[in-house]
Amino acid sequence: MILHEPVLLGETVEQLAPAGRGVFVDCTVGTGGHTEALLEAGATRVLGLDRDAEVLLLARQRLAVWKDRVELVHADYRRLDQVLDRRGIEQIDGALADLGHSSVQLDAEGRGFSFRRADPLDMRMDRSQGRTLAELPDEVTPATLADVIVEYGEERRSRRVARGAGWARAPGRAAERAGFTEQRRGQRWRFTLVERPKGGFEADNLELLFDDPPPPGR
């Protein structure tokens, strides 16, 4: 089983101090590394959320021994208030969010995150909904695409990149999108369209989370 190595594990447990108490929320549970550490440190209950149903399957296997103290939910952490309300949870003792892609997503075939393969440009965290990145140029104008790239990616050549995506707008060209990276200067283009915008999207998500934070905790 492929597992993502969680970052700042010791520091996270130290800050949340879960020993012998409380309900904790792992907003981005992934394959369960942080949640496992919280449970081992004595957390009474952990609620783990993730948009990616595929990594939740891995987390479920990893955390099977803790099944009486952990609940895994296929949900976006921006909906945390709704998740808590549905379970009648009025207060939590702490929450964490480990942002960005995981190594599982980067290494998985067919997800479109990898630099090493010419996979179709899916790139959705939740593959049960929404559009793929490959579909996006069919539905927006080059000007709109350029605005997205410059806003979230801080790319000065956003209009040039958007024009470079124009090949994807031609009818019947969808099958060629898997080769977009190679056709458009390799990793440079994928980095522009994927990695840098990701930081902007996460920042927006965090703003939504903190605009309506969960009840008191760490």
C-alpha cells in the first residue's frame, strides 16, 4: 500500500496536544498519517475529511485498527461546518490542514499531476465532480484563461500561455491533450498551469474556512 509521508508530524501532535481528550478534525486526511499520530497520542475521536475518494480508501485501510475512534468523510474542508452539524458536533478540540498535493496523487497513473507521464490532464482532487483541466479550454475564452493563470499563478506571460492552449479548442482534439506538456515546452507549462495556481486555490479555500471557523479549539 502506497502511503504519503506526513510533514511536521511531531510538531502537529505537540501543538494539538490530543492526549486523553477531545474531538479533532483532520481537514485533509489523505492516507491518514496525521490522524494516526493523533490517535496514537490519545485523541478520543478524529473526524477525517478529504476531497479525494481514492486516498480515503487508503486511509481506511491504514486506520482500520482505530475504526471505533475515527470517521472518514468524503468532503471538502470548506464544508466543515455542515459536516459537524450533521453529526451534532458543537465543539472540537483541534483541527489541522495539510495543504497541497500528496505523493500518492503525484505518483498515481491517470490523475494528470505527474511530470513523468503524459497522462490526460484530469487534475481534479475530487474525480466524482467538476471539469477536468483538459476540458477547461473548451469552455472559456483565451482571455478568461489568461486571467485565471495570472491571478492564481502570477505568470507574467499568461496570455501567451493561454494562446498556447488554443490547440485544445479545436473539435476532435481531446485525445491529444495528454501530450500538452510535451508539445508546450515540457514541465514548464505544466508547472505554470498546475503547481503555481494550486497555491492560489488553497489560499482561497483557507479564507472560506476561516471566514466561518469551526467551534473553539486549537
